[in-house]
Amino acid sequence: MFDVKKLRADFPILSRTVRGVPLVYLDSGATSQKPFQVLDAERYFYENSNAAVHRGAHALAEEATDAYEGARQTIASFVGANVDEIVFTKNATEGINLVAYAFSNATDKARQGIDVDQRFVLNPGDSIVVTEMEHHANLVPWQELCAKTGAQLKWFGLTDDGRLNLEPGVIDSSTKFVSVVHQSNLLGTINPVREIMDMAHAVGALGMVDLCQSVPHMPVNVHDLGADFAAWSGHKMLGPTGIGILWGKSDLLNVMPPFLSGGSMIEMVHMDQSTYAPAPQRFEAGVPMVAQAIGLARACDYLTNLGMQNVFEHEQELTAYTLEELAKIPGVRVIGPTDMHARGSAVSFVVDGIHPHDVGHLMDAKGVAVRVGHHCCWPTCRRFDIPATTRITTYIYNDKSDIDQAIAGIKSAQEVFGSPIAVGA
Amino acid sequence: MSEDLYQEIILDHYKNPRGKNVSIDALAESYQVNPTCGDEITVEIGQNTDGTLLVSYDGQGCSISQASASVMSELINGKTPDEAAPIQEAFMELMKSKGQLEPDEEILEDAIAFAGVSKYPARIKCALISWMALSDAQIKAELTSTTTTRNG
């Protein structure tokens, strides 16, 4: 196991104060803080090798290209992927949209009689399956796709303890695509994605997994997920903003219509038509985010040095402690699994009589940064009949004293509001 | 300290909302939502025979948004549009003040408790949502002030 106190020294921001008190950062599910090693890697690139990649014959262009493609290799190895299966995107949202637009564009082309891979063609009567715990990023693109193609959106509902209700009949012979979240950013639930992907493949559908909350927090091998595509973001795993990853099987990536078209993604260009490069270049039009890729690769190295199994165990211990301590406060209810079975580190809760915004605001007064709101999971909140939650998310740099501060913050909110509160109708 | 935000007046209006969900003969209504946090409010507006305003609201959200709606309904109910306008203007001014304005209690009464809110950019929208709904409903019902131009 790693030494939390020691590694905290790698994160300059953790030593600052907010509102006159030391910062307790418990919002890593929204974005993680960055160690100086990642910041230095980006700075080193700009100071020493900065050039546009995949063009130019000069020494800097070669160095930059090597650094960029080397970063792709490091990131691929981190999740057990082949290097040509890793597409750099702006963020996870863009990765999911890239796949949604492959369906949309293939369907448009098919309707014009252009020969496309039929696996990406949607017709009225076809269905796309998601779950009721998806982040808006893995819901709205599929709603849009259905609206454009006439396909129908279906979803797995949730049990009262925040698990998927994998009822039969949701995935059926009409299903062409299934996209599910690996770990819920609101509930913390870790879903049986392999089982769901197998269900998809059994009816001939393709499948995708949203890995935003799993890759940063546990060992993930993309080939073990049983999926065809996966997407996640760099900034939640110690990396910079502005970079995400789409993983896809090469045979699929190479038959998908392009998403963004332009320079760098072509094979041959004529005035009337063009052909496209194989993946991943096929999906990386324009000068890409080189420094961010290098920063993200350095973040992968940082996590590899800690050991992802160690990261997982560290957070499991913290999450168990968080759940235990929350259970001791009268009037606090956890939304999501209250035991540690198949559960990650996002812990959402509501406090009787105090709106989550007020809870978060009063925790902030104690220096404790937590997320409040619907966490881009508005339908999930609606499922639990709550407007919003307050959410604690931990990472490698948190320890039990941070949780103690959070608990003290919740109690102070109850004091301000005078608990228990009967709120008028 | 942030606790200053939660003045007694605000907590009192939150726990004991005034004018909420009152049945009125409405001429128009406005539904407003804050998509970042999910706060929702519907303000209904009507007119008494003497020309004064009738205001009712319903909604859910944080203490700031709910207390602000309660204070708003208390201040605006029974006022003519011309009497309401300076109050609405003063509240908008206060929210834009970044904590630098001494609110006029003569005009704003209980609403002076929201002075602290203007120091927290993330919470200003909470305090304003019901007032925005009020302005919108007034425009729809053509019950705006005839003497003042407001920017609400």
C-alpha cells in the first residue's frame, strides 16, 4: 500500500486553504487534482519538443510525434488495449458521441444507397438500450440518435438499493446497441458489464461501456469487459482536461464513418471525394491535443507506480468508512448501495430537511469540497424521488481525516438548520 | 463565514413559506428551472379588482431559492405593478452587488437578508429564480409597471 501523506506532497493544490481553512478535496469524481509530475510532463513538452505531430520533417516534429504516439502506447498498456484501439478525443462525452454519430452517419448514408457496414445502420423498430443510472453523456446522445433514425430507446430500471434490475426482455432481437456505465457516478454501483455485454452480443447487438468512474479507481482491462467500445476521460485520473479516450475494436473502428473530418484523418483527397486513414488517425482530425496526451500518459505511469489494485483497496477502505460514519448521523440517507458489494467510491446522500445545495455550501464553509446537484443524472434522481444529492468522492490523496471533516461539515449543516426540521409544504 | 448566509429570516421563510401554492385566479404563469441544480419554480400572477397584483408560487429547491420565493410573494402580493417595480429593481441591484451594497430595508424589508448571497456567485441564481419567474409572468400577463423600465 502507498503512503497517502507522502504522495499528497505531489499535489500542490492540496496544501492551499479555502474560506480561510485547509482544503479537504472530496470531489474527485467530478475531476481529480493533478500531481506535479503530470504538470511537469506537459511543461517539459512545451519547453523542449513542441511541434505539430504527424506532419513536418524537422527534428521537433519527429520528437513531438514520438512523444504523442508513445503516450498512446502507455495509455493502451494501462488498460490492456492494443495501441491502434486507442482514439484520443476531447473528453469521454466526445468519445460516446463519436460512436453515436457513426450510427447516425452510417444510417444517413445507407438511406442514400451508399454501401456501409450494416451493424451501424438503424431502422425504425430497432432499439438502443441504456440504464436508468446513466450520466447524461451516455443518455442524451442516444436520445438524439433515436430521434434522428426512428430507433427506440429502452432502459434497464433500478432497484431501491441502487442496483440494475436486469429484467429479461429489455435487450431483445430489436436491440442494435447497448451502452452502460461501469461504475455509477451518482450511486457508486459497479455494474456487471460483462454479463450485459454478453446479453447484447447474444442478440447480435454491439455494446459500449462508460468507464469514467472505473478506470481511475480500479484495475480495468478493456478486453475483459466483453464490450466493443469504451470511453473515459483523462482529467478524472490525474490527467489534464481536454483529453479523453475512446477504445474500440479495430475491425469496427475501421469500418465506421468518420466523425470529425478534415486534415490528418485522410488517406487520399480529391476535389470530389476522399478516402480515410485507418483508426485511430481516422478519428483524429486536425492538430491533436499532444501535451494533454503526454500528461495523461504520465498520469498512467503515476497510477501504475502506485498499483491500481492498491488504489482500489485504498478507496474501498475509505468508502466503507464513509458509509459507516454516515450511518451514524440521524437524518442522513445514502442513495445507492449501503454495503461494499460491487460498490465504488462515489457516495451520494441526502439530509432530512436540508437541501443538498445547502449541505454542500455549509460543508464548503469548513473547507470541504463536495459535489451537489443531480450529477448529470437527472433521471436517476427522479427514480429515487429526490431533487439532488450531496456527493463525496475520494481518491488516492484522501484519508480518513478527510472523511471526518466531511462528517463534521454535515453535522454543522444540521446545527445551522436546527435538526430535525419539519419543512412546510 | 458561510454560515452568515443562513440568516434567521432565510431559515424562517424556508421552514415556514408564505404564499406558497395559494389558489389564485391566474392570468399567466412562468415555470423556471435551474438546469445545473434542478431547482424548479412556477410563479402564477393575477390581479385584484383594485389593480394590485396577486402572486402565488410552487416549487422545490434549496433554502435560498425557496426562502427568496417566499419573501418575493410577501413583498409583491397586494402591490400595484408600479409599486412592485422599485422593489424588484432593488432586489436585482442587491444580487449584482457582490456584497458591496447596503440594502435599503425600507424598500426590501425581509429581502435584505439576501445581501450575503450576492457574495456567492453559485448561489445568486438560487435567489433570483423566483424573481425571474415573476418578471416573466408579469410580461405574459401584461402586468408590468407603466412608469419604470426594468431590466429584470
